[in-house]
Amino acid sequence: MSSGQPGAHKLAGPRARAGGRRRGRLPATLRLGRSGVHGWGVFARDFIPEGERVIEYVGERITKAEAERRDAARLARLAAGGDGCVYVFETRTRHDIDGGVTWNPARRINHSCAPNCEAEEDDHGRIWIVARRDLAPGEELTYDYGFSLEEWRGHPCRCGAPECVGYIVARGQRWRVRRVLAAAARP
Ligand SMILES: [Zn+2]
């Protein structure tokens, strides 16, 4: 995601900040449903105007060092054919956010190569999912996960957008994946 500054920091301890915990309940404007993209998804219940902070991406606040440790463990799981889901958001502050917790319903929001929402960090290192355009009732929310190029093969994308590259990769890196795929398709 956005590049944070690595470095050693004092441990705040897991779940140091209790604020913002809502036991995994979605805001009234949203509902959970079977996704057209993948598994479960999050849908607009009502009209949501462009620019609205739809939901906060909450989670465990962890140090950059702990985030790196968890990412290495995750990549090892992925390499072994297991679950390689990414839930850690890098922030510009001292802590990153591991959203892979039951009390973060925003983790259910799927990636799309043509997303209708985006993830934004505020001045306090909190992550918000913000509507990029007006959302109609019943629309599934999506944002660009912004994955790095290193592990694109482990994350196929089924978003169905015309510009979908077939893998979950940050927008600015998709041309590289297209080039690799085109080269592989040549006889
Ligand atoms: Zn896609």
C-alpha cells in the first residue's frame, strides 16, 4: 500500500487502542452479501455520495517490525500453497494496521481493477474506505488493494472489469504484468 517508513519502534501491544472497535458490525449504510467477485463482499444498502468515508479499516496496530515479520510468515504460507491473504496496511505513522481480525468488517471488501472506492489514510494514520463516485443501493464496494509486483501470481483477480489484468496488482504495475503475460503467450 502506501510506503511507510521502516524502523524499530516501541511495542504498543496488541489492541492497544480500543477506540473504533465495533465488534465487526457494519455501518447502517452497508450490508454483507455473496459477492459477484469473490466469496463474501460488502454492498451499499443506501445511496452513498462520492467522497464519503464509507467505513474505517480497523485492526490491530502493530509496529513496522511486527508487520514485516507477519508478512514474511504470510509469504511462507502462500509459497506452501496456503492462504496468502493480505490484511496489513502500511501507514505513514509509527504503526501499521493488521485488519485480519473479526472486528474489521472492511476486510470483506473485495479488490477490483476498476474500483468504486479507494483507501485513504488520514493525518492520524487511520485508514478509511472512501467512495470514488456515487454508489447506488445494492452496489458492491471495491477498492484497489495496491499489491506489489513481487507476488502477483499468488493473487488471481476475478473482478470482471474490462481493464482487468487477471491478477491483483497495484494500478501502476499492471503494465508489467501484461508484458510478462504477453511474452508467455507468444509461441
Ligand atoms: Zn481485476
